[in-house]
Amino acid sequence: MKIIFKILKVGSGSDIYFKRLKNSLESNGVKVRVKYFNKVFQYFPFLMKFFDDNEEADIIHSSVEYGWVFKKPNNKLISTLYHNVFEKYYFNKTSFVQKLYYLIILRPNIKKTLKVSEANIAISKFTKRSFSETFKCKNIQIIYPGIDLSSYKIIKTKKVNKLFQLLFVGNLINRKGADLLPKIMKLLGNEYVLYYTSGLRTKPPSNFSLPNMIRLGKLSEEELIRKYNECDVLLAPSRLEGFGYQIAEAMACGKPVIAANCSSLPELIINNKGGFLCEIDNVNDFVEKIKILSENKYLMKKMGLFNRLRIIEEFDFKKIGKEYQQMYNRLINHA
């Protein structure tokens, strides 16, 4: 079985998805080659046809935003669906320029890919439902991303300070709810501190200058795992998540999560067992839930252990890799 991933390297969760899927498959003995394309092609997907090496493969696995470009008569095309930017609540909050890009470039390319793919993989139940409703597509199945439990685990660390430590991981964009962070931290005051990463592609906005907001920059995987273990709670006020890698990673490290009650997040966070789900964009709700956990260490520990066990049971990346391997085999044998 020969598999090639053909993907744009854009500094987002899709990069992580394919990197970890490759590792997961190879841990099960399946060899995968990755062909990267420059992120500039996201604006002109059809041009990738002229830069593709056209190497023969049993399976070409790509992304729904541009996968159709790599469809050939002699291979099976699989596309992955991450998050649907046409979700009404999120779409209405995007800028005019973003709306133009989504409608003029993204939408027609997604429609082409959904039409020609032998299999379309949604990374959550929400993602499947969202794409199905928007694009009237029935050929979508669900396989969750996996977490490497040998890396993302509970480790002993020493707290940097005595303040209640929140952690935000991801690109500092509106989809991730980054604009809410200064508002939340201003209301919480100096008894709380937020550590935040710069994500894979964004720099801190000018209003991230509060004394209780500390920039971590871009972390290595080892540094990130340590930070998950050092924090008290992961804060994720996202408005749209196809899956939520940062949430699953923190859960694997035994941490409770406070997140928005939207998109795929209720599939990861069992409210009042693994953390709290807050009303989307409700800063006061986030502040209230953070204070509840900061005053109850027993509850924090209980939620964290619940999350660790749940990730072990449902999101082990070796188990997920076998699901993909079985799907690839079914498609090849069906030819």
C-alpha cells in the first residue's frame, strides 16, 4: 500500500493533523510520503497541478479545501474536513476580506473536492454535521484525530509562581477567541496569570500588554507538554473548532479545561466532569468558571484525572491510526 499526503504547509492545525497521522500510521507499519506545497497556493489552488510530481500511489490523502487538484483516474482520493468557516455564527464575525476569500476561493474548491473524493473524513461529529448541512454532502465519515499518549502525559513539575495559572495555546486569531483574553484577564485581576503561546503563525496584538498576561512565544513540543503540566487550567474561548488539539493535549496531561460551548468542544469536554463549557463570547461566564476552579483544588484534580482517562480510552493515536489503515485497505480492495 502506497500512501502520499499532499498538503499545504500553512501553520495551522492541519499541519499537526497530517504530521501526527503519519507518525500514527508508521507506528502501525504503514509507510507514508508527504508532499508539501507553499502556503501561497491557498489563494490559487489550481496552480498546484503544475507543481505536482504526479507520483503513482494507491491513496492520495489531502485537505478538502484543495484536494480535488490531486485527483487522478488511477488513485483513490481522500480528503479531510477540519472546520467549516461557513458556520453562520462564525462567518458573520469575519471581516469583509475573509468573507470574499471564503466565498470566491474556498467554497467552490471545497465543493469540487467533496464531489470527486472517494472518502471524506470529518474530525468530529460537529464537523460532519456542519459540512453535510452546508454542502449537502452525504459521503462523510468520522475519524477523530489521535493523541500520542507516550508524549502527552502527566509529569511532575514545579509551579513558576503561586498565582492561579491559565494557559492559552494556539494562533492569536478571532476564531480561537483570542480577542477575549485581555477582557477575561482584566476582570480576573492580578491573582491570576495567563500564559499564552504565539501559535504557529501569529504575533500578539497590541492589547496583550496586561501585566497578568505573559507571552511564551513558539514552543517546542517538549516545552508545550511541560507548560500543560505546569498550568492549572487550559482556557479555550474558541468560536469554532473542528476538533481542538490543544484541548485534547491538555486533557491528556491531566488538566481541566474551560472552553466555549460551541462547535466540536462538547464532544471533548464533558461539562462538570472534565471542565466547564461557557456561553460563547460571554466573558463574565468564563471569569465565573475560572474562579470556581481556582477555589476548589480537589475538583480541579478530579476533572484532570477524568480527562486523562478519557483520552486514553477514546483518543489514543495508535488506535486512531488503525482506523485510518482499515479505511485505506477498504478503499483499495474496493477498486
